[in-house]
Amino acid sequence: MPTYENMYYYLEHSIREALQDLEQQNFGAAKKTLTQAREVTEKMRRVIVGKNDVYECFRNPYDLIER
């Protein structure tokens, strides 16, 4: 059974960051943070189900962010 622990922690951190942005009424940054978190966690999920190497993704999930 695959582990989703790293994906959960990454998502939790992103949500916390977005909530801080919302408290400061920085809605654009909050939206960007949540959108980015959704994309990264979706990539991580695809890795978990076996399309890529799981451990490459979990070493640094920020590497999956396209700049």
C-alpha cells in the first residue's frame, strides 16, 4: 500500500501558507499557492501509483514546480 505521508505534509504546509496570505488579504498569492499545491500533489499522486520513481518525487517535492 503506497504512503501518502509526504504528499499530506506538503499539502498541509501549502494550505497553512495560503491561509496566512488570506489573513493578509493577499488573495493572488493564496490562489497561486493553492494552485501550485494542487499541481504538485497531483504529480506526486501519479508517481505513487507507479508511473514514475516515487522516491525522486519525495526527495524534494518543490523540484516538481515548473518555473
